[in-house]
Amino acid sequence: MNVNANYSVSNTSGKEYLKVNTDDEKNQKFELTQISDGYKAKAMNKTAKADDGLGSFELQKRK
């Protein structure tokens, strides 16, 4: 799936967070956890978990 979005990454108290804005949902917040081939993004707020939100997902490095 391809999604066009604006995003920012922040580090708070040793944890990494991803904030995403798409056309459908603004201010989606995810906690990033490093996995062997990329990151796991866990939905943290209502907008990320909404029907039009991205939900939890994985970001994988391109090979």
C-alpha cells in the first residue's frame, strides 16, 4: 500500500515516535520499535486507530 503523508519523528524519554498527517486523518501518533529489518509502528491515539487512520504497521528497509 502506498500512502502520501507528511510526517515527523521525535525522541522522548528514550522512545521514538512517528507523527503522520494524511488527507483523511491528521495528527496520527505511533510508537516506533526497532525490529530486525526496520520498525514496528504501534498506533497510540484515536486518530491513528480511526477507520481512516493507518492503524499499526511495519516499516521495512528496502532491499
